[in-house]
Amino acid sequence: MAFSAASISNTSRALSSPSTTFSQLNNKISPSHFSSSLSLSPCSSPLRRGFVSQWGRMESLRGHVSSSVKAVLVDESKEKFKVLKGDMWSVHKFGGTCVGSSERIKNVADIILKDSSEGRLVVVSAMSKVTDMMYDLINKAQSRDDSYLSAVDAVFEKHRLTAMDLIDGDDLASFLSRLHHDINNLKAMLRAIYIAGHATESFSDFVVGHGELWTAQMLSYVVRKNGLDCEWMDTREVLIVNPSGSNQVDPDFVESEKRLEEWFSRHPSKTIVATGFIASTPQNIPTTLKRDGSDFSAAIMGALLRARQVTIWTDVDGVYSADPRKVSEAVILRTLSYQEAWEMSYFGANVLHPRTILPVMRYDIPIMIRNIFNLSAPGTMICRPSENEDSHKLESPVKGFATIDNVALVNVEGTGMAGVPGTASAIFGAVKDVGANVIMISQASSEHSVCFAVPEKEVTAVAEALKSRFHEALKAGRLSQVAVIRNCSILAAVGQKMASTPGVSATLFNALAKANINVRAIAQGCSEYNITVVIKREDCIRALRAVHSRFYLSKTTIAMGIIGPGLIGATLLDQLRDQAAFLKEDFNIDLRVMGITGSRTMLLSDVEIDLSKWRELVKDKGEVADLEKFTQHVHGNNFIPNTVLVDCTADSSVASCYHDWLRRGIHVITPNKKANSGPLDQYSKLRALQRQSYTHYFYEATVGAGLPIISTLRGLLETGDKILRIEGIFRRVLIFFQVSEIVMLNNFTVHLLKQVFSQFCCHSGTLSYIFNNFIGTRAFSDVVVEAKQAGYTEPDPRDDLSGTDVARKVIILARESGLKLELSDIPVQSLVPQPLRASASVEEYMQRLPQFDSEMARERQEAEDAGDVNDRYGLIGHLALGVLSTNCNAKWSLAGQVYVLRYVGVVDAVSEEGRVELRRYKKDHPFAQLSGSDNIIAFTTTRYKEQPLIVRGPGAGAQVTAGGIFSDILRLASYLGAPS
């Protein structure tokens, strides 16, 4: 039997009053419980011991009370009181953070006052950090560290100052008197521990439970101060628990209900502030409810009162779909079933301890998780499944994900296990003997092996126990091994609707595969409340984010690294900036640029780069470029499950990294032609790796900027069509000629004319731009610089002037068609002046190019002076230099037939060769009808033999090239699970 301070005080006053007669006392004392108080354990509270001592003194002095008196003095009206249970009661629990200061305790009181329930029971923890301080006192005393005394004083001072901030007058004096009394008792007990050098579990539980006592008293004073009748409850007088092993306890609901009735008979208040965490054994010995004990206290009290609802107040907005510290896109779950909450708690989610849910499940009492620091947040409701139905048809069948780290797998394997009864029992009996906790079990249906997970700190003992238990079987070969795999983590997907939704497992494992996560073990119960996988610890966060994203609990998120913020790269970044919000809102695609790097400077971000000011950020916060560091940063950011590197350069050294990136699970998107037109063996390895892995390599923009040339070719091949020939004018139309007779030219011009007819088969838009603008007094080098700045040239203009750029496109198409050609198999003559061909860099070439301006100007003038061609044939400039207006129709007559010259690239799949050449076409041919910057590509196939399949459109310039890259990025997002 336990006693409240009020009952003790009343008894003392009655015994000391001269007007109290023996008969009056006999009439007012209930004879049912006092004898039990005389047999209280010495470990009972000081209040109880104090009462027994005071009772003895009064008996001795007055001699009016016989030894047969066995009850405490109670008010007759209270004796008849019986607690009402049911929906009238609401239960609140406030953790240590919620009552961590005087200001926060006032906030708690405000919440209590605003609760309109008829009855309110509030469970409180110790103030923040106080429980740790109490355990520290015990540890210091056991270690005979004299500083425990000053540590006790610090505990006292913390609560004294808090009380002085909250209450005053008699309430303050009463609380401080109790605080002094408790501190003196603690010092005496700690002194005993100091002398013994050891603290029993009951001593420790008694010491650490004082924080809750003090918090409950202070809060009750504050509530009363605000005009609401309130009592505080020492739950050691009410909650009775029994040890259940594994450092846990089980509540005795029958005895606790009985004691609750007794407590209310003495304290019939409708507002109660109760201590969390602490309880008593059936022998009235103080104990605690162990880990998350205050939540457990609230759940038990809710069950005892059959409350309408239990609200757990904390510092988060509710239960998240995943740990928000690991998954930045984790969302608050509005509802959870009891089973879902239990599963997530078991697998490590910071929700509630699994045992907290059991008492409220018994009476279908909902638990609400609320944030005391954000009252506007709706929180999470944990309730019966029928109340948990969500009308939203698109709700994911998986409610949330949780992980357990520091796990090891134990695999017991052998042919001698199959069909042998008792093998599993022997295995787990050995595990039990060493006190290890089995977290997960997976067994092959063939009974050939049993695999299970245990905490890594226990795996050595488990392995040794198994080897000892099965020593003979291992020696005889009936068991082949007891293997241990360390450094593992468990990932669990939890959801009650998984059982009725086909394809959940497929979606989960597909997401893991696409994130390059290898699964080591799998477990799933027939209830299908969870699917559990064991993975490498280093992959845990990436796996968690991958599956979370895949189930639409977050956006389809891709970490991006942009390499080469030149004209094309900068345009792409601007396009991403303009479309980001739209893609995220309408298509659940979240593209996050985590890094931008050029050849000299790079910019890195742990979250994402603000694309509205990326240029300024590169200047202000850029660091020395390091491609490997850049790659590691973008790919190593485990908050995002998918990584893509976008190479906007024409650098062969960057292209050489693609194979390694794909191998590491990094997707690659590029307009860079160097990888696909480089050595055939490297290209073959790159494509083979792409086909074998779940990483993607997109390069649509390598051939036609934003035109769907590669995808069209693949579509034809994948549907079984056969390529016969591909021919096209890539990028821009070059130079159009209108010639009806041969004009005699000087030697240099004839040389250029031969080059035009033999090498300008590269159909380069660059050359079209350069020669169409090399007129008047303009310097040739200025025109080349202008073309480069406008995005019409490759980063290295020599690729255009030499014809190499188009030759690379021909090689790419030939290889896509299945031809095994090298770039050297296509002859290309260079138009780069001989002295400049040895230039070591683009910069050197551009610096030396003005040296040839005078020679180019002289030849241009000689060509213009060579005859009356402008007037006679409508030419603006000389044929060879291409000083022509784009308005000219570039026709020439041969044997009475009007033809148009075009520079085309050809892939002849029949003869298995590629070439770049000047071809003539009749004026009604599609190639003769181009204008502006159009490209045109014709696919002649078995299906499209009579009339080729034609793709036509703008094929050069920064905007369309960046748009082609952007299109590949969105294609990747679609492959990764973005909705269409």
C-alpha cells in the first residue's frame, strides 16, 4: 500500500489534535490497509518510512491507538468515490525536451488548460538531461568519485532555480522543502553506494526516478496556479510491473487497476499530473519501465482509464516515412495502423517503443504523435486499421522504411541439415545460451541453410557457440560451414496494404537493383506487414533513399554533376533553372545540381546549387577543379539515390572516365562524341558494361543536337528492321553553289575548290557560318571567333575545319548500326592551314589564327577580282571560299539537268563502310530543300526501302543542343520511375 503526501498530512493532524477521540478515530479509519504499510520494504519511499515513524511516535505519546488499527485516515466522501473510466479521459505524455525549462513547463500547462476533456491525465518525464545526470551520480558513487556530491548539488540547483521561476509563496516553500528532503535522502543512499562500491538495480531505479517526481510536482503547482484543480500522482503507488527478462517489465493490469481505484478514492481530481518511467514491483520495491518508459507509462494509464486518446508530445511533427536525418524527402505520415507502427518501431524507427503500442491496442485507444513546438502540425494518428483507411487511391502500399545498423549475418549451411528434425531448435538454442538477440531469420525451403541476423557485437559469441554445438557435424561434413558476414544493415519496408497489392516486392528489389545495391538476405512473413533485406552497411543510406524515392514517398530525385559550364553547359543550367519547379510539381522529378566543374574551377554543394545565381557562386565560392573529387562528391551524397554526370565538353580525357563512372553506378549523359567515336575496343567495353548494369548511358545529342536520331535508329533495330543505308546533312547546310559554267581560278583558289569538293563532305554548320560571313573587310579569324562564341563550332574549331566532327558522327551511326569501324577508316582531309595543325591547344590555335588573316583576305580579293561572276551567276562571293548569301539556291546544271550539291555523311550497311562526300541531288530531293540551320537524316531500311524514313530539324546551336541533353535527363528520370 502506498501513501500520498496529503493522506500522511491528514493522518498526522488528526493524531495530534486534542479534539480527536479514540472513537472518532476508529470511525474514520478504514481497517483494510494499514497493516500492509507496516510491512513496507526498507526501499520504499521516504514518505512511507516517514509516515511509519511518525505514526509510532504519536502512538507512544498518546496511547490512544491500539496495535490493531490497520488503516489510514480518509475522508468519508472520498471513501465512497469510484473512478469513472472511458471517453471522458484524455491522456497526454510530455517528454524531457517538452519540460526542459521553466518556459517549456509553462507551455505544457497551457496545453493542459486548453484541453476541453472532462478528465485529463498528464504523464511527464524528468527535465531534459536529468535522468542522465542521475545515472551519472550512481556511476560516480560506485567509482568512489567524491565529485558525486557536487553533482547532487547541481541537480538540486537546477530544480530549485526552475521552481523559483514557476511558483511562489507557500507552493514554493512546500516544493523546496520536499526537494531538500529528497536530496538529503539521495545523498545518504549515494553514500552507501560509495562505501559499497556497488549499486543494486533497485537502488539505481530509486535514485533515477526522482527527476519525474520533481517535474510532476512543479507542473501540478503551475496548473493549480492557473486556476485548475490538480493533483500529482507518484505512479509507484499505482503501476505494478513484473520483470519479464531481457531487461523489460510487464504491467500487472489487475493489480494496477485495483491500486488506481484506491488512489482515486483519496484524490478524486479530474486533472492528474503523473510521473512517467517509474513503477513498483508487487513487493512495493521501486523500479522503472526501462527504455522509453514514459511513453509506456502513458499507454498503460490510457488503458487503465479506457481513455479516448493518448497524445505523445515530442519535438517532431509526427512519424516520418523514413528517418529524416537520412532521407531529406521523408514525409509525415498522417495515419498508421497499430501493426505498422509496431513494425517500424521494431526495426529502429524513432516512433514509439513496440511495447508502448500493446496496452492501447488492447482497448483500441488511438495514439496521437504531436509536436509541442509546432502546434499547427497535424501529427500522426496510430489507430485501428478500419480507422486508418485513406481514401486517396494513389496512396503507397508501403507506409515507411526503417533500418537497423551494426548487424552481422550468421549462415549455418550443410547438406546434413535437410530433413533432420530439431536442427533449427539446436541452432537457436545455442544462440539463446549466449544471450544473443536474433533480429531476422531466413531459411531456404530446401533446408540446406539457415541464415539469421544478430547485433554485430554479439556475433563472435554466437559463432563460437554454434561451432561448439555442431563440432561433430562440422567435423563429419554434415555441416559445411558456420559463416559470419559482418558490416551489415537491415532495411525494412512496412505497410499493411502490401498484402493486398501485387508487385510491391518487385518494385522494392527493382529500386535496389537500379541503385546498384546487392541484397545479402531476404525475409518476409505471410502477413506481409514488412519485407526485410540485409545489405552492406555502407550501402544502407543509399538503399534507404532509393526505395523511399521509388515508392513515391519522395520525388524521383537525381543528383547531377555538370561538367563543362561553357556555352552548351551554361545553356543547359539555365534551362534546368527555368523548368525545375514545373518538373517537381507536375511530374515528381527533382533534379538537383550538386556540382559544376570546368577545367580550372569547380563548385560543390551538399544540398543543391541555386541555379538562379550559379555563375556568381562559381566565382565567389569555387575551388580548384579536381574531377575525381567532383565525382566522389556528387555520387557520394547519400541523401539522393541516383547520380548522373552530364559531360558538356568535347574532352577525350573526360570521356575516358565514362567506363569507371558506369561501373560505380553513375549514369552518364553527354553530347561529347569522343567516347563513341574513339578506339573500337574501348567503345565495345563501354557498351557491354552499359548492357550488363542498371546504369544508363545516353548520348542523343552527339549526332543531331536535339533531333531524335539515335533513338530513331535504335527503335528501328530493336523492332527487327534492317538498316541498309543512312545518309544525312548534319548540323547546318554548308555552302550552296549556283554554277552553269566553269570559271578559271588562280592556283590557291583551285586548291581550295578541290578541298571544298573533296572534304567539305563533313556538312558542317560551322563552315557554312564561317564562309557565309567571310565578306567585305572582316578578318577571317574574327569570323571563326564569332562562330565559336555563338556555339556553331565544337569547343575545338579545328574539329569542324578539318572535317573530323562529322566523321565522328558517321562513326557513331555506323557503330550503332552494328558496323565495326574505326575513325581512321573514313578518309578526311584537313582544311586547317598546315602551320597550325601542330598547335598544342585550342588556345594556341586561336591565338595564331590572326597570322593568316592577311593571306586569307588577299585570296578572297583575288577570287572576287577573277571575273564578273557576281553579276553573271548571281554569286556574292567566290565559289571556293563560299562567300555566298544563304539566299542563293546553289544550283548547277549538268547535261541540262538542274542539280544541288550537298555535303553528306553516308553509312552503307550493306558494304559495311562509312564515308563523307559531296553528292548532287535533284532539286526535288528532300536534301535539296533545306533552309536555315536544318539537318536532315534519311534511314533506308528493309521496311523503309521505297521511301526513306526522314528526320529533319535544327541541328546546331547552344539552345537545341542543351535541349537534347535535357531530353536525355528526362528520359533517365523516366527510367528511374518518374510518372509519365
